Amino acid sequence: MPATRRVQAVFDGVRAARSEQGVGVWLGFLPRAARIDIDRIDHYAHLGPELEVSAIEGLGKVLRILRAARVAAPRDPKALCGREREAAELLRRAVGTSLVLELRPRSRLRFVAWTENGVETVDHVTEVYESPDAYLVMRRRGRFPVRVPRDVVVRQRTECERWYDVLAIERA
């Protein structure tokens, strides 16, 4: 498990979100420390519609932001589950609040090969081995490796996507 980091940040925005997977709010933070390699942290706090573990976790993050900003939460905080617009309205009053975030760095590798037949993308990559005749792309979690013949590859690239998961939010 990767090490976590504690970073001071300012809560700078919220956006309500609804999809077929559920409802929630996108939380935006601006890190104040120079020791983190990104300018902005966006985090999705799931709010239901059903009262499940991920919704309780998202609700806890929303309530911690409200508490740090000294914004009164509803009498029954579970009433915010499934109601992303009401949660976003409350959080808009907390914009500008200084917080301490506990972050876990995450990354994902992807192999992209442009071939004569189109673009081939392989996700969940652990390593890419080059041989004289092919690229052998090893994938995570025991998935079968992918073999891409070199004679059809025009160009190739390995991409790394990096982000931070917000594990905890505290008052600064």
C-alpha cells in the first residue's frame, strides 16, 4: 500500500453530479504546499441514493468540510444521501475554508500503439518488454499478456496517469 501524504489545501469549489451509478458531489481543492506535484485536487464524494458504505464515506467527507467551515449541517445528516443539490448548496458556503487532506498517490499505466489498422490501447499495464519482433505488454491481476507485432506498429507510447485519492479531511 502506498504511503499517504498530509497536505494543507483550500476548498475552492463544488459541483453536483448525477449518473446511472448514483449521485454525489465533485469537491475541488487547491493545495497550498509546494511539495505536491499537481495544482488542483478533484475528488468525488458519493452520496447514494442508497445508504451504503461508499455513501456514508462520502457523507462523512461532506460533513467534515461543513464542520471545518462552521456551516450548520442538517439535523439528520443522512437526509443528504441521494440529494446532491442540497449538499452542493451547503458546501458552496464553505468555499475558501482551509483544510488538511490525507492523500494517497495513485497511478495507472497504459500502452498505446498506432498501427496500420488503427490505434491499440492496453490498460492496467505493469511492464512492457521489447523484443526484435514484438512488444509484450504485461498486465495486472493475472490478466493475459498482450503481444503487439513490431512490423505493424508505426509509433508506440507508454502513458502514466497520476492522481490522488482523498482518504480523510480535517480542519486546518
